[in-house]
Amino acid sequence: MKNKVLIVGSGGREHALGWSISQDKDVDEVIYAKGNAGTSLDDKCRNIDIDGTKKENFSELSDFVKNEKIDMVVVGPEQPLAHGIVDYFHNRYYDNVFGPKKDASIIETSKAYSFSLMRELEIHQADSTVCPNKIVAIETIKQLNKKNGIVIKADGLTGGKGVYVCDNKDEALLRLEEHAEKYSGSIIIAERLYGEEFSVFGISDGKRVIPLKISVQDHKRLLDNDKGPNTGGMGAYCPAPVANVKVVNSVAEDMMAPIVRKMEYDKEYRGFLYAAVIMTKNFWIIKKPKILEYNCRFGDPEAQPVVMMLNSIYRPIKSALEGKTENIKFDLKKGAACCVVMASNGYPFEYEKGYPIGGLEEVAKMKDVKVFHAGTILNEKGQVITAGGRVLGVTSYSENGIKDAVGKAYDAVHVIDNATSKINGKKVFVYRNDIARKAIERLK
Ligand code: AMP
Ligand code: GLY
């Protein structure tokens, strides 16, 4: 009997998770619903024409899973989780679906909920107030005694866009108007924290959470030196020197495990758990990690470098689905990994698409380099074409550490960039040139 895994989603994270799962010798086939050009080209992999992230397709997808006798379903993005894809499958007597149920996804889908839970569990976070409406938010801002800036957050899922980081009260009051035009529901007013950000990921079976003992750093701004607009993430690397294994363990123990334990009886949190953390500075001396937010999924593009550090993520997921977290072992390699995102011109706003991509065959021959696709499709001639904002996550691993990994990733980026510009007679991609620079500078 063939062992088949289905991945829900089409982005770089889903390609990375599916590729990693396909590396296990016990996995015969990985199917993506609906994947991208890259996911259809990998060994053992294929796409189906069902967008599994859309609620209206859950029924068709669950029929497919039953008819094809799929052994395991892994859900990548937060939207289908928030729409209850896991509950839907359970209600149709299919339990091998990895991700939290709708109720438990609330850890990401409601910042008001996660803030209250953190407060109850005494988990370090920014001082904050959950305001039911704009009038209360205005009063809260006016009464705040924060010299160091104010952060305004929307309650629900906003694709990373619902957060306004303000320098002072006047700016906060101005941005609140803008915020209220775009978002409804509760508004969170928080103190602004300063420090380096990193992420920690774990896998939970509903009772315990097993962390990946490696910190990851994302690069959210579009341009070098953290300039330009916020994006979904322009690159990531691991391990991040800002948080060593000891810090990662303390985040897992003090900030992730209590959440899973608290949710065990009424919501049962089963799936990836993602803690976004900031290493705050206190008078520039004492550093203390504080939670910025939790997410109910893996990070994108953090998944891309993380999977390069592992043999395969298949067995840890399988053990969690079996409720046997004691069997979870992440075989982390030594060294470092890095992902550089190549995005379409115009991203994160209106962007151009439809350009053939060159250089992929040459890069496929490079050792320890893997190009994870996001916004790509195949045209009728079988060419890979740009079709989204974030197009490729050029990812590398080196046992010699971050400097070497970064060098490999950028060698591959330049091959793709030059070949694509040549085919199209113009520059097609934007990307950052300083992914992991903070880590490399620390080596000096
Ligand atoms: P979140 O969606 O809550 O992770 O926020 C998105 C981004 O906004 C974070 O990655 C931070 O860069 C920034 N941010 C959120 N909360 C704060 C805070 N309290 N202080 C400073 N920056 C913040
Ligand atoms: N890279 C940020 C996220 O996945 O939310």
C-alpha cells in the first residue's frame, strides 16, 4: 500500500513542508491542494486542482482524501484552520489531519484572546489593553503613560497588516482613525517594545509541545536595512544568534507549554505552534524575551530554512497525530540555513506577473540549495512563470555555518535573477541583499 500525504496550500511554506515530508523513505507520494509549479516538479509529488484553503472546497477535498486513501493531511496556512478545515474532516470521520481545530486556532485568530490567556498565565508580553471600540481606544491612548511609543493591533486575522507601530500618542491617535476605517472588532493598544525579534516553533499533540531547538529570524520589511513596507517576509535564517538553545528552551517551557496545557481540556491544541518573540532590552543591559504573538501554523518563509536543517519533518508530525510526542525527535543538522525570497516587482502592493523564470535548472544542480516555489505556475509549454507576490524562496544549507549558507543562497539568487532578466529584457525580481547580515556581523 502506498503511503500518501496531502498538503493543503500553495505557498513557499507548503512547498517546504511537502518537500521535507517527501524526504522520508516511508512516504511514497506527496499531493498538494493545490500547490504551485515547483511542487508539481519534485520527485514523488503532484498537484491536484482543488484549492484546499477555501471553505467551499472542503467537501470536494475530503472526498478526494477518502477516495485516494490519503494517510495524512497537513494544513499549511491559517485561513483554512480558521475556517474549521480540521473540524470538517473530523466530522467526516477522518482524524489524520494535522493542524488545530477552529476553536484552538483562536490563539492566532484573536489577539484579544491570546493576550488575555497570556495575562492569566503570567507569560511576559507587552503591557496592553483590549478595547471594545474606537472611543475606548482613544481614551486608553490618551491616558497611557508611555514615552516609548504605542502599538495598535486589530483583533482578527489581517495577514500581518493589522499592526500599527507608532512613535508617540499623537501618531497613535492619527493612525487609530486609519485603523478604524479598515478593521472592526476589538482594538488592542499595547506598549511599544524594542529589541531583536525571533521565532520559535513547536509541534503539539494537544497535551505537550515539543520545540524545534533552533531559533529562526524573519525579515519582514521589503528593503535592505529593514527599510520599506512590511511584507509577508523577505527571507529567514536559522539558527539566530539572538536566541541560543537555552533561550529557545525557556520560550518553549515558559511561553508555549503553558498555552497547550491550558487549552488541553476545552480546545486541545494539536498542530504547529509558532511563538513570535522579541528580545527586549532593559536599559540596554538585561535582555528578556516577550511574546509578540502566537500563530497556529508554521512561519513562511521560516519553514524554508528550518526544513533544510532536518532530515524530514514527517515522523514528528506522525508522532504528534498518534499522540506520542515522546517519540518526537528533531534530528537537527549542525550548521545553518538561509532563505532569500525573490518577489515580483511591485510587491507587497500591486505587482507584475506572467514572466518566465530562468536559471532554475542550473540552480537545481547546486549542492545544498533548494528553490521553494510560492507564486509560480506552469504555462502550456511547461515553462515556470511568475504568478504571485512572493515568487521563490531560494534556500541553502551549510554545515560550515551561516556565512557559507548565505553565500550559496545568493549565488543561486544571482543565477536566477540574471537568467530571468535576460529572457524578459528587464528586471523581474526584487529581493533583499542583507538576509542574515545581523548573524554574520556577530561572527566578526
Ligand atoms: P504581530 O502580528 O503582533 O506579530 O505584529 C507584527 C509586527 O509588528 C511584529 O513582528 C513587530 O515587528 C511589530 N510589533 C507588534 N507588537 C509590537 C510591540 N508591542 N512593540 C513593538 N513592535 C511590535
Ligand atoms: N513570516 C511571518 C509569518 O509567517 O507570519
